[in-house]
Amino acid sequence: MATTLMRNTAPREHPGRYYGFMAAVAVGAVVIAALTAAQAGSPDTGWFSAPFALWLTAGLALFAELRPARWAGLGMSPIAMISLTYVYSTMVTWGFVPALIVQSAAMMLLYVQLGASLWRSVFNLSQIGIALCAAWWTWTGIAGGEWTASLTQVAGLLAAGMVWSVVSTAQVSLAMKMRAGGSWADHFWAWFRSEWALRATLTAISPLLAVAASTSWWLVAVSAIPIFSVYRILQTAARREEQAERDPLTGLLNRKGFQQAVEAKLVDAGETNTAVTVMILDLDRFADVNSALGHDVGDKLLLELADRFLADKPLGKQIARLGGDEFAFAWSELDGMTDPLECAREIRARLDKAIVIDDVSIEIDGSVGIVVYPDDGKDFQTLFRHADIAMDESKKRAGSYARYAPEFDHHSPERLILLGDLRRALDHPDAPGVNLFYQPQVCLATGEVIGAEALLRYHHPERGMVNPAEIIETAEHSSVMRMLTERVVDIALRQLRCWNDAGYRLRMAVNVSVRDLQSPEFTDYLTERMDAYGVDASRLQLEITESALMADPRRVVDNVQCLSDLGLGISLDDFGTGFSSMQHLRRLPVTEIKIDKMFVTTLIDDPDNAAIVSSTIDLGRALDVAVVAEGVEDEKVRKQLEDWGCHAGQGWHFAKPMSADDFDRWLHLHRGNS
């Protein structure tokens, strides 16, 4: 069912044609109603001398729309239009013109409550006026004359009611086709499936009311009971639907209700080229409150937060409790939203003040994920998923809120496709695509090549060469990461064996992921492959980042110790960019630290970076740990590192990453020039 705003606006494409149709219906209604009124003539009872029963019937038609029944089961109409029963009865007992007046007055009362625009009200009054004309002609054609409640007249009245519904819906379906696209038949049958039973019920009651109106006013009053029963059934259904869309604890929208509210806003925003902000808030350590203080206190905490979020709530802003400790918010530019980040800051501000429950002061915090339509998604499901991803990213960063960015999404459709293609490339050992490039590591004091770092390369059959960082980000959250690591280790050990056979005593540095370090089977795999290739463990250097260590410190540290016990070298990669480097140097069997290139590349021109690099080299010397500098791009940097006592360097000053064949040729030339 279209939103109120959408019903009140014209389509962006061909608005003239749309308004032209509205005007044609309005003009046609005037002409057809005038002709029908002339044919119908004046009521047999006169215009003002009708019995009280007929006046009561007309009055009840207006009364029926004072509180319209809004039921989601209705498709084309926003309300049930209970007054139709009284309109049909008035038409056959009093005449066409009184029925037209009653119908128009009841609908005007209804459209004022719906907030319909003037032109929309004119169109609807016109199209139902045409429908009433068609109903009157059907009635008179089958059983015209004074109402006697004969079988023929009852059949004529029932037919007239159905014709009214068909003619009205045909016009609205055409308007909807112009307004929202689709076919006329689809819109028409959408009405038929959702509304025919209600319209048939209202039509079936109208003969009873007509009999009452032509007999006695008190029968009219009594006959209102079944009509009131239909109204109560619809109201009960509406209340149940509303309850099904509400959180029973806080009274806020639940996920179902929130989705419907957001989808309505998206339709409106799409029509007006405006933005909608959707946010998800997840409370931190809420489970601790339940565990320590009990679920009753937890419920009181949620109620207090709901009251805070509802305080001074701007018109149109939607707030929901998704369940547990998650809340959701939606606000559009049409409601006054201007800055999405300001919305997030407002939500966070409601958490700043401590909550006092049963004399216990509770500090509560939370993380907010933010998305904006249409930039971050075009439908509710996409926006909701992206908001959840942004919320998770906010938690990872220990921040208060985060706006969605594609790089946060490790499971986007593009990445899922890439992941599937990568898996297929890894399923067979000899399948092409995954390979390694090698960048030499050079002893700064002697110029001797002491080893190489293995760098992942993946050539996609359609995309070509894929950024290694994208490959790692895509694979590390799935079992494909283990397959990728095993392929990399296998290629690296095979290459080490080739170098050994050629007389080169080099070491190979291989990066390992969080998933590798968390798996006890990784140690067994390395042992088996080193034995298979006949490679000494001391020739293999595993590079570990601080972020990997922080993922699960206890289990990671235990596995790293097992790897060290095998004789492998352990290198702490990107040293200085994390938060716990000193702690890791103390706890881990580190044999080498690598200074991140962000400090090395500019150390000549940046005194701060120079001080960091110099201090790190001194630290490595004091701890008897080798130091390798990444990002050595020129001779000045190399010479300065050598003067400070750095053990080795790696960077484009020596060589760029190369394929195995190119590395062999470079190595041969380098040794020939040494």
C-alpha cells in the first residue's frame, strides 16, 4: 500500500499526463453525475420531508467515518469505508442525489483525517462519484422503482455494490499504474485479492439496512449492530497488527514494524530525492547487567533508555527495539534530519548520563552503526545489513559510532563471488591464478641477500590482478583462508628447496593470518610440508602482525611458542603501528622485528620518524633481536639505517617484488656485481 506522501504527489516522469488523468476524472464525474441526477429526478419523499429513518441512515454514514478502520489487509484503500453500506441503502430508499451527498460528505470527513491533499481529495471524490453513478444505473436497470425488498431488487442492490467496487478500483488502478508503474491488471487484482471479501460483506448488509430504513428508525438503529460488528472486527485486526509490530516491553516498534516504517520512508525519499538515515545501536556489556543485577533490572534499564530516546522525539523519527540490547532509529530529510552523524551523536548523548535503578547507578555505553539512503543501499534489507556491519566496525574500533563503508563488508556480493572464484582456484594444487612474488631482504652492512619475503599474487580470470589486501580481507573470515595459507606455504617451501638446490642459503619470510595462528593444526601442517620438501625450519620466517596477536592473545601466544619450538623464526611485522608492541616482545619468542615502512620511508625528512626508527633499532639490539626495515627507497635511507646498526633492509632501493624466475635472474646479477 502506498504511503500518504506518495499518494499526495505526482510521479517525476510525466506529471502532466498524471494530472491530466486526474482532471479528466473530475470533469467526467461532474458531467456523469449531472446526467444521472437529471435522470434520477427528485426523491419520492421530497428533499427535506424524508422520514427520520432516512436522515438517521445518512447521519450514521458520517458517524461511521469519524474513526476510520485502518487495516493493513486492505490493498488499494487506506481505510475500510464502512459508510458504503449506508450509501447503498440511501440510494435505493431516498434517491441518487441524497446518496451522492452522503457519500461525498463521508469521504470528505475521511480525507481530512487522512491528511490528503486537495487535488487527491478531488480525484477520490470524483472517482467514487462515477462509481456511484454506475451503481445507480445498475440498480435501476435491474430493479428500479420504489424499494420493496423484492428478490429482484435485492439482487440489483448487490450487483450495484459490486459494480461500485469494480468501477472505483479500475480508476484507482489506472492512477496507480501512472503513479508507481506496473500493469493495470496487476494493481486491479491486488485489490481483488485483498478487499473483495470486505466489499462483499458491506454490500450484503446494505439490503437489510434498506429494509430497516424503509420501515422504522429504530430498526435502522438495531441494524447498525452487524455493521458495528464488522467495524469492531476490523479494529481488532488493526490493533493486533499494531501489537505484532510493537516490542511488548518498551512499546517501541519491533523489527517488523520498523521495517514497514523504513520502507514507507524509502518510498517517500525516492519520490522526493531526499535522504533517510538508519542507525543501529548495540549496548555494551548489557549481559553483565543481567548477570550481576538480574533480568528485572535489565528490563528497567531498557525501559529507561526507551523513555530517553522518546523524549523530545522529532515528528517522523522512528525508534525500535530489535530485541535484546539492540535499538534502531530512522529519520529522513522530510522529517527534518540534516546530518546523519549528528543523529548518532544525539543517540550517544542519551547514554552519557548514568541510570539509577533501585539505588544502583549503572553506566551504560553503546556502539552505533550508520547508513544513509540512497548512498549505502536502496532497500531496507541492504540498509539494515550495512548498518549492522557499521555497528560491528564501531565495536572493533572501540568507537562510539561508525558510518558504513564498503571495506567494512567482508561478505558483499562482489566479495562472495571473489571468494568463490578463489576457492575454485585453490581446490586443485596445479590450478593457475594463485602465485607468489618475492622481494629480497638485504644485509645493510655487507650487501648480501639474506632472504626474501613471499608476497601473494592472485590473477583473476576476468578481473586480472587483484589487490592482495582485498584477497586477505575477503578470505580471512572464511575457511578459504586456511586453503590460501596452505597454498602459499607450499609454494614458498618449494621455492626454498629450489634455492637450496641452486646453492643459495636464503630464508623465506611468509605472512600468516589470525586464523592460522588460532589453529593447532597449522603447526602439524608446517611440520609435514617442511619434511616433504626437506627444508630446514630455520630457513622459514613467519611474519605475524600485532592485530593477529590481539584477536585471541592466549591461544595465539601458545601456538606461536609451538612454532618457535620447531625452530622457525618469528618476526613481528609492522612494528610500532599497534598498541602492545613491548608486551609482545616480552611474551613472545620473537627473533626479528620489522619496522613499518610508514616510519622508514620519510626518516630523512621527518625527525619524529627518525627518532622512532633509531629507538627501535636500539631496542632490538638491547633485546638481541634482529631488526629489518621495510620501505627502503633510496641510498640516503639505506646509509642512515646502516649507521644506526639496522640489520637488514627491504624496499625498492634494492628491488621490487618479482616472480620466481625474475628473482633468480636478479639474484644471479646481484651476486655477480657484489
